[in-house]
Amino acid sequence: MLDLAAHRRIALDSNVLIYLLEAQGPLAEAAATLVDSIESGDRDGVLAAIGLIEVLVGPAKAGDAQVFELTAELIRDSRLRVVPLDAETAEDAAWIRGSLGIGIEDAAHLATARNAGATAFITNDRRIRSIPRLDVVYLGDLVA
């Protein structure tokens, strides 16, 4: 298992929360361990507002208002700080997107993480790479 001890503030990709909410097995367990470390105060956690949209779209697509509200409430009541997209972060996201050729959502995640002071972005999307001042860590690599 990779050591995240050096990372006091981490940012989560929406897929980490989706594994936690919808899956079972090693990836869900790794996601639970990360969220537990945030909830216990061992580290700070941030989520880009676009990540909240991505997590909630599944229940919305399914037309399941109860799961939608329960999921939204769990995130609202957690220690995970949802960070809105401001102008400075949008500019950074545009630069990241343009220079790396990645999607707007991924660029917004990375820019939000970096501008919120996270030093690691946890994802399971291997297309996303580290950028200056932000290490990308793959959830699959955290599985013991």
C-alpha cells in the first residue's frame, strides 16, 4: 500500500466516492479507508463541486430521489469540504486542460485540488497524471 502520510490534505475524485457508495471489494475498502481518515481528522479532504455533480448524477439518472438526497446529505454532513469553482480555479483549469489535453471535468478536479491546498489527488482514472504541486495517486495502488 502506498504511504499517504506526507499528504495532510487530499482531494478525492468522484470515482472514489462512487466506489464507496456503489461497489464492494478492494477498491470500495480503499475508498472507505480514505474517507475514514478524513472523518477521523487524520487528514483534510476536499471535493470539487463538479465531483459532487458526478456523484449525484447516478441516483438522478435512476430517478431515485431517496438515494439522491441520502447521498447528498452524507456528503454535506461529512468532513469532506466541497470546493466551488471560482474564477482563479477556472483559469487554472483552462491552463491544465489546454496544456495536458484532458477533459474539462478532470482539469477542474485538478485545479480545485491544487488551489484548495491539497498535495494529493486520489482517483482511479489512470489517464490523469500528476501536475506541479499535486501528486496523483491511483486508488488501485492503495489496495493492500
